[in-house]
Amino acid sequence: MENQPTAARVVDPERMRQNLDLSGGLIMSEALMLELGKTLGRQQAHDVIYEAAQAAVVEGRAFRDLLSESEDVQAHLTPERIEALLDPTQYTGVCALLAEREAKRARAVARELA
């Protein structure tokens, strides 16, 4: 198969943000669960966030509204903290850990090849 030219890729920050917002905050459920887990415990935090996420989808309601209505969430997170946790620009999960691990592995392979 011939090498086909690759189309130029352009980063469109506005479109990226639109894509992140498509889930209405659901994409940030992990960040919320981890933060809530610090006080509620992992399993209970998972259950609380899971129920809110399911209700958001089934009832067609905003995830942030359901979180704000949850007594378990209200008892441990302020409205400002909820908003901060719903901001996808503030959370990368374990990306840094994975990048560091793979960079270390790449350096080891490069040393072996040298």
C-alpha cells in the first residue's frame, strides 16, 4: 500500500471545549468520585456519583444540579468545589503518571539500544 499523505491537523480549542461539554459534566465523574471518596469512602462515593450520573441520563437533568441536590455531596463539597471539579481543564486523571512511566521505559529501551 502506498504511503498516503496525512491531512494537516489543526487544534481547535473552541471545538475541543464543545466536545468536552457534550456530556454535561459526566466526563468529570471520576474526579468527583475521587474527591468525595476522601471523606465518604471509595464505595459510597462511587455509589453517590453513579446514582447522580444515571439520573442525569435517564431523567435528562443536569449532572451538576443532581450533585448539588445530593445530601451526601452537599455534606462534603461546597457548590464552588463541585464547579471546580466539573471543570475538565483542571483534571487529567493519571495521565502524568502514565507519561512518566512510559518515558522511563523509553529511556531504558534507548539505553539498551545504544
